[in-house]
Amino acid sequence: MLIRCDGAPEIGFGHVVRCLALADELRDSHGCQVDFAMLRGPQGFAQVQAQGYAVYQPADGAEVLGEGHWLQELITSNQHQALILDVRTDLANAAVQSIRASGVLIVTIDDPSERRLLADLAFYPPVPQVERLDWTGFTGQRYVGWDWVLLGPQFAEAARRARARRAQSLTWAPYDDRQLTLLVTMGGSDPAGLTLMALEAIEKIDGDFRVLVVIGGGFVHDAALAEWLASAKRTYHVRRDVTDMASLMAEADLGIAAFGVTAYELAAMNVPAIYLCLSDDHAESASALMKQRFGVSFGYYKNKSAKSALMSIAETIAFLYNAENDINKAAVDGLGAVRIARIIGEAY
């Protein structure tokens, strides 16, 4: 089967991370041969190849003919029997329809475009946008809920341990004798510079707490971060290219994160979080996690309300640790890849 996704600093690496989780499950538990088709990002290519998968990129002239034609040629020449789409490109509906008509299973992951209507299987987290979409003409099977959130395999067991540990500590508060740990993580590249925005807000908070800062391999603000850290009054522990994010999250009492895959990872680890959103669409999706009381969304980071909310970060931390507002304990268990792979395997 063929997985179509991309990962680059300007678009982030969340799609690659979750597709790799699904690919591993399909390969290791269901014996499937999995290849990747990618248009953008040498970092994304390297990430996929490092886990042992073939990566197909367009040959000279293939992009001129279009993404759909390129995928059709790939599928025909390699006899792929399933196509998994996790992209936000202009891939033509006609091409997807033609591929499906040839007998290839079409799977979409969190796809808001019209392509979803051509899928045999469509998977979504329970965000408000999904129910607002017009599903007229859809003949496949749709799966919506926390059970279908795709996370890496490291999160299933780590999330179980985190739930057990947090269940024994329901009265935690930010003012007890234990030093709290804040985790700041804005994805693999942080194109909007949210890391520095969050650190500037944290710097204004009094109190004794530890701050872990995670930056990915595609981080594009190294010089600005280094300059800022040199004059910071607080000590910040910076980690780069973390391979076991679940274990690092297990150390955290609070997450401050760009909304995306990381938000769901924090939810699985039962770490209350503050979300900064890269778009109004992300802000709407974040409302589903707020409804479950996983955390608090500050909305689209460019809005004035988001920037003013960051300045009240201390009050938000206190709110998140109020026992009366304790986060939901059961919604994300880290087994989404297992479930989705099983459904695909059965259909395949």
C-alpha cells in the first residue's frame, strides 16, 4: 500500500509522524508492504527512510503533469492495492476517483476536502468541523472519535502508566511543595516562532518551577532562541530532536504547545495543556479538547486575545490545576494506530 503525506518546516511534521505510526502498525502487525509518496521536505524524506520505508518522489516532469497523474503512475507500476491520503494539497478529485475505480482502497486521514467523499474509509478526531461538513454522496465508512486519533506506538503503554500515576495524584496544585515541570513544545519546525512567544510569557512568572523546551530538527529560530536564552533570568532546559516524546511528557505537569499532533499526545499522557493555534481552523479543532477539559486554548496566535491570554499564563496554570477542573482521564488511549490499521487490514 502507498501512503501520501508531506513534512517540511513550513508545514510541520505532524502528518509524517502519525503516518509513520500507522505504517509501522500495518507492517509489523498485519504484514503489509508500505511505501511513501512525498512531494515536499528533505527532512520528512529522511524521517521516513530512517524507519525503513521507500520514499517515492516525482521524477523530472512528473509535477508538471500533476500530483494525481504521478500517484496513478506510481500505483500502477508498483501494484499498490491501497492508497492512504494525509495531505492538504490540491490533489484532484478526478484522480482519486480514477484510482478508486481501478480497485484500489482509498483511505483518508482527517481530510476536510471533497476527496473525503471518494474514500472507502475516512478517519477523524471528534472536532466540530467534521459534523458540519456535507456528507451527501459518501458511500464509504466514516469513523469519528477519540479512538481514531493517530499517535506513535510509544504512547499506548506510556499513556496507560500516566493515567494510573495521575489517578493517584488528583489533588495536585501549583502551590504545593513539589517543583512543577512545564513543557514547551511547538512542533518539529515552529514556523511562527511560538516557542519564543511562550518563553517570554513564562519569564514574567514568579515561582520555582522547571521548564523543558523541546525543539525539532526543522526548528528555524535557533539564532533568536540562543540570543534570548543568553539574557533570560530563568534556566531553561532545551532538548532537540527528542525520539521518545512520551517519556519526556511523563515528566511534565503542564504542556504549552502548538495545536496539532502534540496536543493529542499530551492529552493521551494526561498532561493538562495550553494550546496556541496556527490558524482559526486549528482553534476550532482545539475546542474539542477544551470540551473534554484536556486543556485551555488561547486561540489563533495572531489574535490580540491570544497574546493577552499568554500574559495571564500564571492564572491559566492555576486553573488547570484546580481539582474541580481536573482533566478527563479516558478519552485518548494511544491505540488509534492499532484500530485504524485493523480496519484497513480487514478491508484490504
